[in-house]
Amino acid sequence: MKKLLLGAMMLLSFGAWAQKKAKVDPTAATKDAALNALNNAYEADKKTALQIWDFAEVGYKEVKSAALHVQHLKDAGFTVQTGVADIPTAFVATYGSGSPVIGILAEYDALPGIIQSASPERTLVPGKTAGHACGHHLFGTASVSAGIAVKELIASGKLKGTVKVFGCPAEEGGSGKVFLVRAGLFNDVDAVIHWHPDDVNAVTTTSALANKSAKFKFYGVSAHAAAAPDQGRSALDAVEAMDNMVNMMREHIPQETRIHYVITSGGKAPNVVPDFAEVYYYVRHPKRKDVVEIFDRVVKAAEGAAIGTGTTMKYDIIGGTHDLLINKTLAEAMQTNLEKVGGVEYTEAEIAFAKKIQPTFIGAPVDVATAGKVKPLSYVNEGNSGSTDVGDVSYAKPTVGLRAATWVPGTPAHSWQAIASGGTEIGTKGMLVASKTMALTAIDLMSNPALLNKAIEEFKTSIGDYKYKALLGDIKPALNYRD
């Protein structure tokens, strides 16, 4: 009898110890409510995303796309301020009161010159001039939906604090968020959450390249190219001279640098010496200081080209973004939530779509099953090869983001294949992964003061004594940079 009693006491003791050691999430019920709400919103969100996919509006011209998001936020009970930071298609939607204040970033601009139907075969769409080759139709929709899910929890008393959804236009080259940061719109925010479409499910743990861009305009003298060429001064010659000098300069700059350009205007007829020509340049580097120095050398090349061709030159800064600061405290919290949400599962029809489009990629096909997996958390010191204006937000407040598999595995960004996947349920399924992960992370930040405080302290350490200054200076938003 004593042995039985002793055994029972040991079992009870072990049970109490195990219960104490077990990780019990006090927000589990709140998170389940958010997941259910987002599941219920999925069909409406899918409709919104595909509408914006069809709008395909380029940077600072996202009138219909922004209006659709604004209307949904207003209908959900948010107070929405539009036209912020001197940008007609930017907005800030707010719900709740007091601290903490959690921001969620939304993007919705398309890329010019990339057109495709929702087909695994290369198909142009008559009348289209742009396409969502970076998936921002999914980006904005997931962010708005996550914000609304958090709002409902505040309204029901399950959360306390404030949620803000930031409508961020022109990420693709227009540096829209930089103007929002510069205008102080993140000053009262405690932490910021974002995401991006991709072909994997992973928390963002790599930095991004700082970037500075400008349009260089050359002015010459027109003349008959055959009858009086000596009377002309070719602006196109100046562009080509500049391009040649910059291309030679590539040998003498840090190897991590990326410089690319496109001639946006080069004349209209071969027999007329062009009196105007324009070239659009990006300069990128992992360090913002180096970007500024290399950009200044590009400007010198433009000045030399103008002198050598007898033309005049001016340039307009279009954008400038910081590198991206990684907050490991927030990344670890978001990783836990991403693992809880998981990836996606393709239907037989979607697998067939994937297998049909994958041979159009350069390189070996990636296993379709990777869309259902979540990559483990890992950090690298060097930045990746892209840039984002989220970088400037990360220098303003603790920031965390993820990538969700909205494209067939192996799909490159800024491609017709990305547009195709994004126009199907392959894209919207991944969008749901993102909205859920962001909502759960917001719940953690609003429920766990210790987590938020730790993230803020890490942010302060990362910033050090650096005083933020926009790389694009004090220019106004280049609202017509896509014209």
C-alpha cells in the first residue's frame, strides 16, 4: 500500500513538474481567434488581391489599389488619413488607443513593362502595360487583412493598444516609405511588421542593399543628322558617353556594388540629332555611406559626358534607401509563429501548373514540396542583392518581416512567371500564410511587454549614435517617375 501511495505521489509530483516545464502560450486562445478570422476572410481577401493584380498600377499611380484598401479599412472601423507625406496614394489607418502601437506595412505598386496572364505559358495581355511581378497585390492585401484581424481583437477586449496599417506606395524605385519616415509618421510606433512574396517560407534575416537612384537628363542641339551634323550636339551621345564611363568605372569600385541603368529617352528619329536624352540609374551597396560615394562618382561621369559632347546636364534624385536592420528578438518571435502557421499545400491542378512553368526557369527545377516547408532561422552577415525602402523604416523603429511562398518554387522575382503565379490561388494561399504570421506576431508584441522591450533595446544597440538622414535628401516625392 505504501508503495502504491508513494508511486501516486511521484506521478503527481512529476505531473506538476512537467506542467510547469511545458511551454504554455497564454495567448493561444487569442491567436486561434485571429487564425479563424483570417480563414473566414480568405475568400474576400483573394478577391481583393486579384482585383489589384488586374489593376496593375505603377508607383505613385496606385489610385484604385489604394482606394480599395482604404475602403476596406474604413469599413472595418479604422480611422484613415489619406494623402500623407505629400503622396496622394499613401495612407495611415489607425484603430485603438494607447500603447503599444504596432505598425503593419502594406505595398501595392506594380512594375512597368512586365505583362503576363495567369498562365504557365508566356502570354501577353492586350492593353496591359504593367504587372505585379513582385507580388505587391498580395503584400498589401495580406497586411490590411492582418491589421483588421488585430483590430477585431482590440475591439473585443482581447488585446490592448493600437494597430496602424501604413499604405506605402512606390516601393519599386520610388522610395515611398522614406517619405513616410521623413514625415515622422512612425514616431509614435513601437514596432513594425512587414512581409514580401517569394518562393519560400522564411523570416527575413538578411539585410538589403542601400540604394540611390536618379534620372540624368542631357540637353543638346538638334540638327539634320546628314545635311548638317556639325550644327548638332547629341544628347544621346552624352548618355552613351556617360554609360561607357560608368561601365569602365565598375572595375574600380567595391565588388559588392551593383549599378544598373536604362535609357528612358534617346531621340525619335535616326536622321535628327537628339536634343534631349535621359538615362535612369540605380546605385546599390551594402553600406549607405559607400552608396553615396559611388553615386557621386556616377554624377562626375555624367558631368564629364556633358563637357565632352558639348551638352548640358542636370539630374533628378528619384529614390534613396537605407540597408535593412535585422532585429533578432523579433525574428525569433516571428519564426515561432511562422512555424505554427506552416506553409501551403498545392492541389493536383496547382502541381500541374508548377511543373509546366518550371521548365521556363533558368536552372534546375526546385521541388514543389518546398512550398509547404518553413526554413529554419539562420543569419548571414552580408546583404542580399535587392533593396527596399523598408530599410529606412528599420532605422526608425524595430522592424521584422517574413517571406511567404506565393510563387512556384524557383520563380525569380520581377519575372512574368511571378505575375502568373500571383494571379492564381498559388499566390493567394501564400498570402494567407503571411497574414496569419503577421497577425500572430502582432499579438505577441501587444501581449508581451518583455518581448517588445527587448526588441527596442536591441534596436537601440544596433542604431548606436547614428542620426537618421534620408539618402534622397529633402526632395519631394517623384510622383511622375514612371512617366
